[in-house]
Amino acid sequence: MSIPVDADHELPGLLSWRRSVAVSHWHRHGRLRSATADTADCGRLGISFGNSRDDFSPTFGRDQRARLMAPNISSLSGGSLLLAWQLKDKTVLIIGGGEVASGRIESVLVADALVTIISPLTGLHPLTRRFVDADRITYHDRVFSGPDDLVGVDMVLTAIDDVEKSREICALCRERKIPINVADIPKSCDFYFGSQIRSGPLQIMISTNGQSPKLANIIRKRIEQGLPEHAGEAIEKVGALRSKLRERAPGVGGEIGKRRMRWMVDVCSSWDMDELALLDEDMMAILLDKGWEKNRVPKLEEVGGQPSKRAPKTAPAQIPAVVLPSALGFSSALHVRHCSSSPAAAELPASEV
């Protein structure tokens, strides 16, 4: 379903966690194209609700749907491939020990990487000094010495003031096909570090593709204001519930896989974030017994949850108007309000549940 709306119109529920919402692609000729269908007017915003099979009228055939969903090829440029890069037990070399390096260290430690730091002790930031004592960090009190330092390395991050040395390290890495990020030199980066929001397993990254880190930070703060307070806890509990459901109803794909997905979608759509965050082992067992086994979604009270334990309902958080850079093609502010009381949820893709 594609709903064209004015770009500066309030969109209640746009950030509701009961919907999968995809904002349309920007058409470089001056208007927005929806991911599912063209919007009729220039300067309007197409919002696509991820209803999977219900995105289109049943009268459309598969070929017609494919044509409508296909974006304009000319609009597919100028961005980055956003990934959740798995670095567990990979060796990441960080050259430098200042404030920027300390932020890089924290980011790769979150990803369970094995970290090697090369930097003179005299230049270490206080936070970097604390990291140096961690079990997963190998520290060398010296400057980068050359190609031998790159042996067995899976990723390199440089955060030093010597621009020529940084470019030299970049060239060495690219000769060896080692991905590298050079702080403050976008052309020497194979990837960028965006402004991040982290809450437990929830990670959100805002990237301006190296053009304006400060604006990325401002946008991050405004998005963060609209996030549910217990989002991270809720995601952890849903992950645990999914694991228990797979144990009870094992199998990959097929009808059992589809049924599992539909039921998990219904649970996530019917319970709010505060309720999901309250789930414990006993409540999950009851939820599976009374819910999964009977093909329904019980209420919180039916599985042993107490309404009095819920966090008090607060007024919907409001994200202030955000004026996006003209480079993104938006000429007016996008004013968005988070609304927790949305209509029945659209079906989420499997990756979201």
C-alpha cells in the first residue's frame, strides 16, 4: 500500500513499531518515487507499508507487481551498502590511540572482534588506556612499522594526524585487499562509521556517506527521542521466544516455517514494547502453550503478567522537525510524531521477527 502525503505533513504512527515502513526512493529528477508505485505529484512523499502480499490489489498479476515495484535505475546511485558486518573473532588493527580511536575500539568490541592497537603510550586517550587492559586487545607501544603489521589482519582502522602516513597505510591495505577506514579522509575509506544508536541488540546507524558527520549526529539524537524506552529489552525477549518456538516446532521453511513467522508477527503486532519487555521464562512457556498451540495470541494477563508492573504509559514522543540536507533532495522539513496506538499491524517481513 502506497500513501502519498505532503512532505511537511504530520505522519501519526510513522515510527510506530507495529508497522514495517519503507520510505520511497528519491528520484533525481526532482520528485519522489515510491518503492511500490510512483507518487503522482512532485515534491510529495510516498510511504510504503510492508504488507508483503497485500501491497497490491489482488487484480494485479505477478508481472504487473514486479514492474510497479522496480525502482528507476537512474535513482540507484550515490549511496552505500549498509551492512551488519560480522566481526566475531576477526582481527581488527587500529592505528592510533586518541579520542577517535577510542570510539573505533568501542565499536569493534561490540562486534566481538579481536583488537590490536598500535600507538605510542604517550598519545593514548584516557578511554583508550582503559581499553588496553581488556582481554581481547593486544597493544603495541610504538608507531606503525610497515607491511609486517598487516599480516593476519582482517580490517584496519587508522586514526592518526599524519595524513601522508594514513594514505601510505591505505595503499598497503588495498594492495592486500584488506578493508580500511581512514579517519577524516573519505576517499581513503572502504566504509564509513555512521552515527549509531545502540540499545541491547538494537543497532541503528545514520550515515551521510562522509558528507556531514555532525548532521548525522543531530539526526541520530532526534530519532533516538522517538524510540520506545524498552525497545532493546523487548527485542532480547522476542529473540528468546523465537528460539523456544523453534525448539517446540523445528524445521526450516515449508508450512511450519510460515506458521511460525505468522504467529511471531501476530505476537509482535498485538503486544506493545513494554509488554514484550516483561516476558520471562515462565511467561514464555505459557505463551507458547496458550498461544502457539492454540493458534492465538493471549493477552499479557493470560500468561501471568501483571498490569501493575508495566511502565506508566507516557505521551507519544515527538521528533522535532528535521530539515534534511539539500543533498538528499528534500526541500522542506519532515515533521514526524511517534504514536504507540496504531491500527492493526501490517505483516512484517521474516527478517523483522
